[in-house]
Amino acid sequence: MSRFIKNDIGIMGLTLSQIGLLIAVGILLAAIFSLVFLNDWNKRVELKNIATSFSSMVENMDNRFFEDTIGFSFSEGNNFNVSISTEYIVLRSKGNLNDDLSVKERFLVRPWPQLKNSSWFGRIGLHNYLKGYLHNDDTHEWVNNSGNISDPIIADDIEFVKKYLSALRESVNKSLALNPLYVFTNRPVYIDKAFVYYDNNDDGIWNDDDEKQEFIFVYQY
């Protein structure tokens, strides 16, 4: 009987099996969590790259000396949200643990994101609106110049056009500070470089002695 009482080989074997099982479970859990966090890290890097690419396009557009339009398309089959203000682009997505992943990229150059209810979009829309749809309440006349380099704003309309653009931009700035512009990622976003030329000396042409304003518009149709 004493032989069985003193025999603890079976107990040791069971204990080692339990330890081995715990180690295996620990390794498996570590692998799972590593995979989850690695996937979230990769997703965050992807969001950061997209935000940086967009911000760089805005900055590059600011460096152009001529009016131009470029389009930016987000990756197909994406599962993230995008919002834009005059200062930031923000991308948000869900992580593997259903937590929020968020990346914010500051614009080095402040663009003019256009609201969905804007009366015009982009540089072409701006020039068309100035020429055909803007009424100068000071002179009680319509603005009859597009603001292109070949059709600058005449002296009588300069202050009114400047006030119109300044007030409109200020309104957009305040609106987007509270509610950033939501971007539909299945549609391209357009980035425009626009100039408004002013014929200060009223000689009918624009030259280097006259004034101009620069804008970068961000919008979707």
C-alpha cells in the first residue's frame, strides 16, 4: 500500500501537462493579440499615408503659378470616413477590437473647402458666378467681369468683390470649425488653384502693377 502512496509520478505528469497547456494557450493568445494590433497598426499607417498624400497635393497646388485642377481618389473598397476643414483632414476607421482609429493631418496651406450648398464650385464656377450672377449693391450694377487675367475685375467692383469673397470664406471657416465637411470616398475630390485678377488702375488690362488674390478650393460634385 505504501508503494502507491509514495508514487507521485502521475501527479507530476499531470502538473507538467497543465503547465504545457497553459504555455501553449499563452502563446496562442499572444499571437492573436499581436496579429490584431499589427493589423490595426498597418491600418493606421495606411490612413496616415492617405492623409499625407492629400495634404501634399493641397500644398503642391499652392506652389503653382497658374490656375489648375487636379482630382484625388480614395482607395476602392475602403472602410474609413473622411472629413475636411480649413485646417485638417481627418480619417477615421474601426479597429479589429471595434475601437476607433483616427488620423489627423494638418494642412500647411489653408484651403477653402466648399460646402454642399455652395452657389458655385471651383475656379470655373467662381469666374462664371462673378461675371453673370453677382450684383454690386454699392453701384447697383451687375459685376460684368469674370476675374480671369484676360477679364479682370474693374476698379468700381474691386472692393465689393473682395468683401463678398472675404465674407463668404469667413462663413465657411466658422461652419467647418463646428462641422467639418464630410467627403464621399467613392467620389473624386477636386482641388483647384484659382486667381482673381483686379484692374486697379482701370486701364482695361491686368499687369504686374495690379492686384490678384489666390485661392485653393476643395470640393465634390
